[in-house]
Amino acid sequence: MTQLKELEQAVMDCKPDEMLEKTKRARETGAPVHDIINDALVAGLGVVGDRFVKGIYFLPELLVAGQGVQAAIDYLEPFMEVTQENQKGKFLMGTVKGDVHDIGKNIVIMMLKCNGWEVTDMGVDVSPEKFCEAIEGGDYDIVGLSALLTMTTPSVTATISAIKEAGLRSKVKIMIGGAVIDQAFCDTCGADAFGKDAWDAVRKADTLLAYA
Ligand code: B12
């Protein structure tokens, strides 16, 4: 089995110590950080999610797998290639109200920072009011909303509505993403762009800034 397959297997088996050890070994032997994240860590989490749906895994397994992957990503962060030192713009990011998933959001933040964005992370379960307060008090170019649950997509719409009602919509561009978000939802909820993964998020953020 290749190193990345072994790492994916450790995620699938929910073994956090092995995840970190195999992540370190993969990096030390030259695997690109992008491949370690996408082809092993994120791929493994997908399988954990499928096993959860099938009733093979339960919440504790999701939790252990999530914590293990986050620890591996924290280890990888200093090794991400910084391609752009200059500050392109300011990005405000948070997971919407009712949702505590943050691994994907954290990967997006890491990629944005490596590509010259200054990012403020509001964390998880962020209410529309908190987003509005932060937008009002800051000079952000883009606001990013992350949602992983079908039941929290209405929070995305509610946050965008609150931003409009507070008279702040023209101040910022809005990007959305997360496993349950797609372009069709983006087209109807009033956001400016949808990012399917962290790399797409950087591309779209750069484009939004260029046309701001
Ligand atoms: C780990 C995990 C958890 C962990 C989260 C730990 C953490 N710190 O995040 C814990 C155990 C807490 C958890 C809890 C729950 N979970 Co959960 N969880 C997962 C799991 C296995 C992985 C999620 C993940 O991190 N994926 C990897 C990341 C990298 O992917 P991503 O988030 O999609 O992010 C990428 C893109 O979407 C994009 N992106 C993400 N955010 C943003 C934002 C912007 C602005 C942009 C541009 C792009 C972008 O870029 C990212 C990087 O490439 C998924 C399964 C899956 N296949 O996703 C289920 C899953 C999301 N969970 C699910 C469920 C049901 C739950 C619970 C309701 C379970 C329960 N019965 O309690 C709770 C809900 C808690 C809550 N209120 O939020 C379901 C959701 C189904 C649905 N459609 O609603 C899933 C899909 C599992 C499944 N297949 O059923 N979970």
C-alpha cells in the first residue's frame, strides 16, 4: 500500500495517533502537502461519513476521525507553500449558526493565508447577528460562510438576509461553501460565489476581489 493509501486507511479506521505519524512520514518523504490533505485526509473522512450513514460508525467515530484529521492539518500548516506574501484583501470566515463542522473551513483559511489573504476566523455556530457586527466593525472584502448540514443551509440564507437588512450587503462580497452547498444553491441564496474546495475558494476570492 502506498503511504497516502496507508494514511487514508488510518483515517478510515479512526486511529488518530497513526494519522499523525503517517502524515509526518508522508511529508518527510516528500509527498506534496496538497496531496496529503486531499488524497488521504479528506478522502478518508469521506469514507468515515459513508460508514456513519450506513450505521457502521456512530458519532464518537466521527469525532475521533475529525480530531485526528484536524491535528494532522495543524501539523502540516507550517509546511504549506506561501505563494503570496503581500496582503490581497481581508476575508471574514465562519461556520453558520447551528453547525459546528470546521475542518473544511480551517483548510480554506489555511489556503487563503498562504495565498496572500488576511483572514479573521469567527469559529463555528456563528449567528447572523455576529456576522453583521463583525462586518460593520471591520473593513472586510469578502465574507465566507461554511455549512456542512442540510439543516444549516437555511442559516446561510438567513445570514445573507441579515447582512442585506443591516444595509451591509454592498460593503462585502459573499462566498459560500461546505459539503451541502452547490452552485445551484448559490444562485438562489444571494451569495456572490461558491467554492467547491479550498483551491477553488482561493481562485474565486481572487476573482471577486479583481471585480470588486
Ligand atoms: C468530522 C465530521 C463531524 C465532526 C466535526 C468535527 C469538526 N471539527 O469539524 C462532528 C463529530 C462534530 C460531527 C457532528 C455532526 N455531524 Co458530521 N461529519 C463529519 C464528516 C465525517 C467529515 C466532515 C469534514 O470535515 N469533511 C472534510 C472537509 C475538508 O470537507 P468540507 O467541510 O466539505 O470542506 C471543503 C469544501 O466543502 C470547501 N468549503 C468548506 N467550507 C467552506 C467555506 C467557504 C466560504 C468556501 C468557499 C469553501 C468551503 O472547502 C473545504 C476544503 O476543501 C462528514 C462526512 C463528509 N463526507 O463530509 C460528516 C457529516 C457532515 N456530518 C453529518 C451529520 C449528520 C452530523 C451530526 C448531525 C450527527 C449527529 N447525529 O449529531 C452532527 C452535527 C453537529 C452540528 N450541529 O454541527 C452529515 C451531514 C448530512 C447532511 N447532509 O446534513 C455528514 C455528511 C455525514 C453523513 N454522510 O451523514 N461531524
